[in-house]
Amino acid sequence: MKLLRYGEPGREQPGVLDSRGGLRSLAGVIGDLRGDALTPAGLAALRALDLERLPRVEGTPRLGPCVGGVGKFLCIGLNYADHAAETGAQVPVEPVVFSKATSAICGPFDDVEIPRGGLKTDWEVELGVVIGSKTKYVTPERALEHVAGYCVINDLSERAFQLEGTGQWVKGKSCDTFGPMGPYLVTRDEVPDPQNLHLWLEVDGRRFQDGNTKTMVFTVAFLVSYLSRFMSLHPGDVISTGTPPGVGLGQKPEPIYLRAGQVMRLGIDGLGEQRQRTVAG
């Protein structure tokens, strides 16, 4: 299934794509794509629906982030060896974990704000993993059983806030609109191998990132297992699994950063595409 949320910010309704790619409303069936709706039982109930009998949503409404009520937004840094190399960092011996404020989450086609004082705003296309059941001390072999589905994430970063001065990465990762998510939550059954997905990103038509999840240092299964050692994961928690090479910070002979008035396009095979215009914050 391709599940989504549509409508004005803060008033999104749950929806699903039918067999012809038409948008059908899940309002009245579930309250939102969050929590219990993302559990194995919740998704099984949605699969049992006759989608052709659901109300059709006419027009082209705004698409919101594909998951509502995200509890934890966890991110993995330097999870592609060639990305670590382009930034001058060593390949980590275990996952680099940081958090991103949930207030950064926005829709896949919403404007992205260059924050005030920001001079080094950067892009990062990433595979997002949405948890579907409570996960604690799970083994890598069983970890994917706890995944509800996958989505596209643009893990935007203000490098000056992130890397200069003191403190942790979170302040350079959490600016408003720095977490476009969607357009769809594609359920796990439609993604047989999360370690063989092509992902890419363009700025103003120039392709900067062009990679594949098969080159991850740490697999999705390992990451879910690893994180569950330190905290319980709950339905609706999101893990952004790292970015392939081609970020602005790594461009030669000198870095290239976003400025207001540009357009980003990014996508992952089978999970859809995003498009964002940059504006002054």
C-alpha cells in the first residue's frame, strides 16, 4: 500500500492510493496515519478494505508528511562510506546517531526555509524507515518485522549550525522545514529489499546525488536492532538512514550550498519523488 496524508498543515487527513493511482480518503476509517494505524494489526485492517469503495479525493490537494504524530525522529550520520570520504570523515565503526526535532517535519512539496543566519544550507536524500511495532532488544534477523514501511526524506542541514561552534549536530538539523517526508509511506510488503534502492537528488536540474542503499555501511535491519538496544522504538517513530555522496559540503573545488529561489527534486525508486522550493526564512 501507498499511504499518505493530504490537506492543509496541521489538518491533514489520511489517504491511500488505489490500483490506478487515484487518491482515496481513509477519513472515518482511521483518525490519522500514526500510532496504532501503523501496527501490524492496523495495516492488516487497511489491507482488507475494498479501496474502490472508499471516497475519491478530487483535485490535487497538498500532500503533508506521510506520517503523523512522530514520536522520535532519529538519524544516522556518515552511513555511506563514499559520503564519509567526501566530507573528510572516517567511516564509523558503529552508527553515528543524532536526533532531529519533529518540528522540522513538513510535506514533500512544501517550501524549505533557509534559516536566518544560515549560510551553508545543504541537502541530503535519505531512505526513511517507519517503525510499526514496539521494538526493544530485537535481533537484526527479526528487525524488519518491526518496520511498517519506508519513505523518502530530505535530511536538510545548516552546516554552519551543525559543525561550527560548540554543541551537537541537532541544532543544524532541526530548523523548521528541514525534514520533508513522503510523499508516501510505502508498506514493507512492497519493498522486498531495502538494501537495493536507487536514490537521487537534483538542484535546479543538476544531479548531485545518485546512489543506492546497497552501499550503506550499516543496513536497515542492523540499524533498527542497534537503536533498540538503547531505547524502545514505537509505532510512528522514524529513522533516517544516511545519505549517499554528492552533498553540497563535499563538492569540489569548493562546497556549494542552497540559496533562496532554488528548486530541489529528489526521489527513491518505488517510494516516490519530492520537490521543494527554497525561500528565505
